[in-house]
Amino acid sequence: MTRTRRGYIARRRRTKMRLFASRFRGARSRRTRIIIEQKIRALVSSHRDRDRQKRDFRRLWITRINAVIRENWVSYNYRILIHNLYKRQLLLNRKMLAQIAILNRNCLYMISNEIVQ
């Protein structure tokens, strides 16, 4: 039986895979089977790390807010600030509070003083 040549469709598919893996090193950018495995692995990692990134940023914001709040008062901390924000029904999320803490500490002190009273 004579060998049939595959058409251009499979070659197009492999070329697309190679373009995705062109930045990889070694066999990961040259061998089709390994390219497919690496592409799956890369996409899984990127999906997982998008969730992890959200977690990491939230931790960073909380740390920044807590550090600035503790500088001024010894008995005052992040937990009490957030509790008072919820009691007063102020719509300031952690990202905004962290930006205020970095750029304008006096503003954060004023906000926290108003909440406590």
C-alpha cells in the first residue's frame, strides 16, 4: 500500500502550536508532542495563577493598611479599622485604602479618626 501524504490542515495545526511555543527552550519549542504537553501545562498554570494573583494582591493591601495604621497608634490595628468601616457603612475597599495609605497617610488617619468617634 502506498503512503498517503497528509494535507495542509495538520501542518497548519502544528505550526500554530509551534508559534505558541516559540519562546520555549530546547525540545519544548521543536518537538510536536512535547510542545502540546507544554502548551497544556502553560495554560493550566496561567489559569491557576490568575486566582493566586488576586489572593496575593489582597494580602499585600491588607499588610500595607495594617502597617500604616499601627505606626500611629499602638492599640489600633487593621481588624478594628475594617470593623468600624463596616459599622459606618463606608464603601472603601482594601485596594483604595492601601493607595490612600501609601500616597497620603494623613488622609487615612483622618478617615480612621472619624470612624472611631
